[in-house]
Amino acid sequence: MLAKGVTWLDDWFALEEVAPGVIAIGEPRYYQINWNYLILGTRRALLFDTGPGVRDIARAVRKLTTLPVTALPSHMHFDHTGGLSGFGDVALPDIPVLRACDQAGWLMPTDDLYVGWWEGMSWTPVKIGHWLAIGSSIDLGGRVLELLHTPGHSPDSISLHDRAGGIFFAADFVYPGKLYAQIRNSDLKSYLETAEAVLPLLDEGTTILSAHGRPDSDRLHRAPRLAPQDVADLGHSLRKLKASGERPESWPVNQRMSLLLSEDAFASWQEGG
């Protein structure tokens, strides 16, 4: 089930060291094939996303590092926040849509942000450790990550950029397969603006690590990787879609990606945005 260089931690979590000090923690047995990223510095570590919570990712992380760990969700969807309550230090991006979910220091996202009703999941209240400003640098010691707001898939979506390491942690902004722009709060205007803002930040050799993967032609799993050209292709396809005036249910991006669409996602364009 696993590609060369990928190993099982147990019977659920798969591990791949995708770069020095960056461990991808995959869940290939879960139908959405989530990949979460443990990013290690010399002083502390950051876990970007916590999966759907089918298994305890906090326990898995404790087997991988003795560093203090901050958990940072890329957005509030259930398949990225399922294990969040297992961590004592939870950081959130400081954006209005999430500030509105702060109830006396506890994170309580709306149903539209969490969408746990898809799978009958209930939210577990999470204590908010601290807020991180968009554009701020997260210094882990020997590794600095820039926090970027990358809406489109959802209004609260963020990504992380390790400029020195040549890695862009894209979460659900781009990933191999069908990009979800058909769900509530997805927005094509934001998708296009994000693509146009992100592309100039990426060097030609930047590795884009995504939050969802898919098996290769041999049905083997590894952490999903894309390239800056995929971001360029997304921007090009969105501009083409807007110019067409069409409202399809799906739209091709390239051989690796396509967009799933709904009328709601077109709303900002219909308003002349």
C-alpha cells in the first residue's frame, strides 16, 4: 500500500520524511487520504493539520518528537481538525471569521466552517492557545514559516511557506485530484486571487505539499507533491472559466487537478467581482 520511502507507524498512520525535519503523517486508509505535516525546528515543532480524528494523531506525534508541539489547523473542516483537542498548544490564524468563533477562549466553529454533519461528527471544544497574524513568521528554531491566508476552498484557509527550505504547505488550496469548490463558503473569486498572489512567491524549484493525496498507478501512497506550475495552471483555468461565462459542475485544471463547482461558488463573479 505504501510507496518506497514511506513506512507504517502503526496500522493507521503512514510516515514519510519529505525533507530534513519535515515528516508527513498520512492516513491512507481514510477515504479522503489526509496528509498532515510535522515540521521540526531546533526549539519546537508545529503540526499542520490534525486529520479527521479517526485515530489519535497526538499520540502518534509524541512517538516522533520530544519537542514542544503547536497544532495549527489549515482550516476548520472536520477532516483537518479532528485531532485538534489532543494538543495543549493550539494556534489559530488571526482572521475575522475565526475570531468570531472564539467563545471565552474556546474555539467553537460554525457548522458551515466545520461541516462535521457530512459524517455525523460533533465538534469537541478546543482551548485557544494563541493567535497568529497573517503574514507573520513562525520561528521554530532553525526553520521559519510564513503564515499566508489562502481562501477559496474555504474563507479561513491558510498555507505555510518555508522559503529557505523551498517548501510550500498548501493544505486544501491545491492538491492532486478534484478540488472542492462545490461546498458551502467556497468562492472562485478568492481562489483566483489566491492563485495570483501565491504564484510570485514560489521559486521554480519549490515543492508544494498538499493535505490530500491519491495512490499512484501502482496503487501506492506517498505524500502528495505539486509544483508552482500547478498553481499557474489553476490561475489560468479560473481566468478561462470566468471569461467563458459558463457555470459547469466541474472544470479541468490540468492532468493532475480539476475543480468541482456549485452555483454558490460563482456568486462573487455573478456580482461583478
